[in-house]
Amino acid sequence: MRLLLGGDVMVGRGIDQILVSPGSPILHEDFIRDARDYVVLAERTNGPIPRAATPSHVWGAALEAFTRAAVDARIINVETSVTRSSEFWQGKGIHYRMSPANVGCLQIARPDVCGLANNHVMDFGIDGLLETLDVLERAGLRTAGAGRDLARALLPVRVATSSGALSVRSIATEDSGVPREWAAEKGLPGIALVSSLSARDAPRLAQGLSGDVRVISIHWGDNWGYPPSAAERAFAHALIDAGVDVVHGHSSHHPRPIEIYQGRLVLYGCGDLINDYEGIRGYEEFRSDLRLLYQVDVGQEGRLLALELLPFHAKRFSLEPASMEKRAWLASTLTKVGRPLGTSVELDGASLRLAMQDSGTSRHL
């Protein structure tokens, strides 16, 4: 089975404002009160951005990867509330909102699973979450990680492909910035929130996943920094020991290390795929304008066969192919930070490939 995994898709705020039907630009941030100012900041960095942009604009060159016939299933994390609500969640400094009229910018990428367990999907409260769920359902987009009660928030999405059956559950942790009040409960809408990374909880979270390939998509950890914590590694390993085949991690604004454990793939952080950060200064050493898609080939019993990394550069709120220099930087950086986990990344033409060594069995695959 071939999967295409992307990180955080943040199509609210400035991104929403360049699309055909932008919602209200009002923000309640400390320094910026109008979402259109993020467009201006980006234009100062990279030049003019089209207004009333087509849905394909924000994907740019990455759209071709999403529409490849050889891909069996596509999984992204939609880190935005899709709502017209103006009920900002109190006490949160950042709020992401996309107009429901712009949902076509998600549909065009044809994701098979949209993870919603993250720290922005409830930026406009329960009503904003319920509208998000309704809008995405009407648009034919299947969601995991949020729901009208705990059972539905934890419910995996099952995808039938020509290569077999796929099962995906989306969860989030508090350390990614999720308010504890967002946790779904019996009779209460919310997200599938994990209070702590306890290896003892792994069997419960793996339970109910079925099919040929089983995926946990997890929003966890800080925005910046490379090494996974001891708790993250132990939790990822426990999930795999409990029957998970792929751990699809996200939340960091840049790619984090990759690990192979017991023949299964752990992505500790896929990085952002789409956001409006172009004009924001700080943390330049992480080069968060470089984005990756992860093309994962999974074989029998969920074992990783190959991992190809597709590199892009964010510019003018779109994604263009990364230059040779940028590809080389990504390969070098991911090799450096992956070395303690037994992985390295090699240049392979216009893409990158993982040179795999299993940290769980200490042998090359």
C-alpha cells in the first residue's frame, strides 16, 4: 500500500484571505488584529500574492503528488476551524478560521483522511467545531480525531483501497497546546485528547484499528526543536508493539527525525505543509519554509518497504519544487538529527529517500 502523508494544513487566517470567499479578517492576537496583515507580511518577503486565488494555488506543485494514481490513500492534519463563528476561544493567543465557502481548497487535494485532533480546530468553541464537522462532511471529506462525543472523536476512519484496507485514528496531546477543556467526553463534543504519553495507554489507543495498515496520527510536542523526548519515543514504540504500523506525528513547524522501529515507520514531526508564516521572523535556523510530503510504501504485516520524501518551498502562499540547495540542506539536516535513531536521508534526484536501519532490531532493512 502506498500512503501520502502530510503535516499540518493551516488554511485559516492569511490563507483564507487570499481565496475566493474570505471570511472575517478580525483577529484577537496581541500584535495583529487583521488576518490580511499576514498577507502583507508575506508579500514583503516574497512578492505579490494573488487575491481570489483558485483552490489549487495554495497547493502549487504539491497538488500533483496528491493526485497521483499510484497513491492508495492520503492523510493530512487540518489544523484550522472551518466556520463562520466569531466566538473566539478565550485565553488563546492564536485563532485559525477558514470560511466554509473556501472548503474547495481542501477538496482539491482529495485527502482520504483529515485528522482534526489538534490545537486549532476548536479555536471558535464547540459551535465552531460542530460547523467544521458539518462542512467537511458535506464536502465529502472524512475526518478523525474530533466528534460530537468521545466515542465519535476516537472512531477510526477506515479506507478501502485496491491494495488493502487502511485504518486511521487521530489523537492529540496537551503539550501541543490543546486546552484540556477541548477533550471530548461522553455526551460532550471535542477532540480525542491524550492527557499524558503513558505507554500503558498505547494498547487502548491501538484497539479498534483494523485492516492491512493501521495508522495513529498524533499532534504532539513543541513547535520547534528536533530530538524526540524519551516519553515520545517510548509511546511511539508502545503503539507499534500494540499493533500500529505507522505513527504519523505532527505539530512542529518543521520536519523532525524519522525512526524505524520493529520494521514500522515513526515520523516524529512532519512539519507544516500549508500556513501563512512567510513574513514572520524568528527560528530561521529551522528553515520552516521548506516543506515535505512523505510517500510511504508499506508491505505485508505493515512493515515499511520504502520512504520517499518530496520537498517543496513555500513562497507567495503556494508550494514550489525545492531547489538543489534546499534539498541538500534537508537531507543533511534530517541525517544529522536522525543519526541517533539509526536513520539517514539521501538525495535521489528531485526527491529524498530514507536509508533505513531498524532501531528495534538493530539491523538494516
